[in-house]
Amino acid sequence: MMECYIIVGTVNNPFNIYLIKTDNNGDTLWTRIFDTGAFGASVKQTADGGYIITGSAMLSGNQEIYLAKTDSIGNPAWTKIIGGANDDVGSSVLQTTDGGYIIAGGTSNFGTGLSNTFLIKTNSTGDTLWTKTFGAGTNDELSCGSVIQTNDGGLLLCGAAYFDPSGEFGVLIKTDSIGNQSWARIYGSGKESLSQVRQTNDGGYISIGENSFGTQQAYLIKTDITGNSGCYDSSFNFTESAFPVQTANPSTVVSSAGSISSQNTITENGGTVTTLCLALGINDIVSNSAFEIFPNPTSDVFNLSFNKSIIRGILTIYNMIGQIFYSEEIVMETSKAIELKNVSSGVYLVKVFDGEKNYCKKIIIEHD
């Protein structure tokens, strides 16, 4: 069987869904333009050899979720427009093992002007079975990158949460098969987002996104089955609610697009890889001379002295199971005083990222 590829996007004047099927060399087999006034965001092949598409369409002045099923050559079988009173955008779609579909995306249907993440489950013909939304807080936003179905039949969302004023963090939200939140974790130091996630052979997850510390960089994390990466992460409980929607069944006119031309591709080597941190046990802590900690042990206050001025870096403190309880940005610093309140006695790891490398030392907290 020939390996092929399917691409969805948007063609403008006006905005319409653009679907392209290619062979394994990238040569075009067929193209389709859906005359719907919609943006294409995600496409997956379905069990019958057809395709399921999601994105967003304009309806009565609002963006609403677009969902369309096609046959194997891109002709629509049915089309749905799903949404509430305000803007909704479909970001990711997949067919579930029961033959229905899951759509994930963003909604501003809660009157705050801020975005929440949603899940919508439909049957095999696109009729809504249940909905869920997940929110971060009154002044916070939660966005979705993609969704997968996990080995246990549940779902896993990846995306980003913005907490005012702390910044943006990568997010994983695990649910059961009907969208109830099982666990959620946030990742990073306030400048991260996640866009794609996959389950790995060991039952854990691998997710990629972006880190905008200094310059934009790829951000890759590996977790266990409960989302624990061992560093720069913490558990979080997102607000969960139902998401009332209405569904329309618009007609769709489909046409073929023009030819696709080949382009030269330029590749080059470059860039650097920085390991932000590994899951370190107490016997794995590496001491070095990049900075000093004193007094150590301490009860609640200690000082850091850097051997060179850190132009822009990150200071993070976490316990021996990888839970962060203190993190801040370092800008033009040669020393730093840290006050820890309500911290239990024990051994902790102080990590300093100087913009290029990570340095770690242990600190002992002792209370009388």
C-alpha cells in the first residue's frame, strides 16, 4: 500500500478550508477547497479511509467550531458548525476507538473575554454527546495545542496556561473517557507552551512546544504515566464545567485547487541543545563552583553568590521528587538572598540556569 500524506490549511479570498493529498514523495494526488468561510486547523485519517477535519468558521459574526467528515478522496460526507454565544475555535481532532470523534480547542464563552480549553465528544455522524471546559482562574487563560486518546481509553490535552502575573506555562491535562479530569500538571518557568503530545511505549508521555526564554527555542519534556517529569513541574487542578453548544448543518461546495509546484529545500546543521534538568536523586546531585550557598544548613534564609554576573537566568528550588516550590528570573545578578517560609526540614536542590548551562547544589533546611 502506497504511503501518502494529507494536509489541511486555509486559502484566502475568501477564507476557505484547503485539503491536499500527496504521495510519499510529496507530489499532489488531489486537492479540495471547501467553500465554507472556514479555517482548517487539524486533519486525521479515519478508520474507513476518509478524513475528519476541524478548525473554525464565521457564523453570525462569531468564530465557531468547524467539523467535517470526508470520503477517501476529500468529498464531504457531512459538515457541522458547533459553538456557543461567543468565539470558539477547534484546534485538534481525532477519531476515538468507539468510532466517534473528539474535538479540542479554545472558547471565550464564559463572559470574561479570556480563553478556556474545551473538549467535545461526538458520535460517528458529528452529533454532540458531551462537552467539557477547563479553566485556570479569573485572570488566567488556558489554551489547547492538541489532544490524544490514551491507552486506557482516556484523553490527554496539551497546551499552555497563562497565570497573571507569573507568565505562561506548558500544560498536560489527563481525563477519563468522558472528559472528567484525572490529573493536570504545569511545566516550565513562565515562558513555555506545549503544542503536541504522544504516549510512549513505557506508558508515559512525550510533549514538544516552545520556550521563549531569551530567544524562541523548542521545548521537549518526557513524563511518566502520571505526568511527572521530575523537574520544573507541579500539579494543578483546573476548573471544570459543562460547555453548552448548538449545532448547525451547513451545506458545503467543494472545488479542486490549482497545481502545486515543487520548491528547492535548504537544510543546515545548527543550534544547541540545553538540558534544563534531569530527575536527580540525592546521590546524583552534582556540585560545582559556579555559585556558593551560605549558610548551609540553614533554617529559612540563605544567600547565593555567583562567580560571574548572570545577565539573564533562572533560579529554581525543588525537592528530591522534582516538585518545584520556588522559581524566579535572575537578571544582572551577582548575589541573591532567598527567604523560604513554611518549608519542611530536608534536603533540597538549588538549580541555577545562567542562560547557557545548568548548575546544581544541594541545600539542607533544618528547623529546631
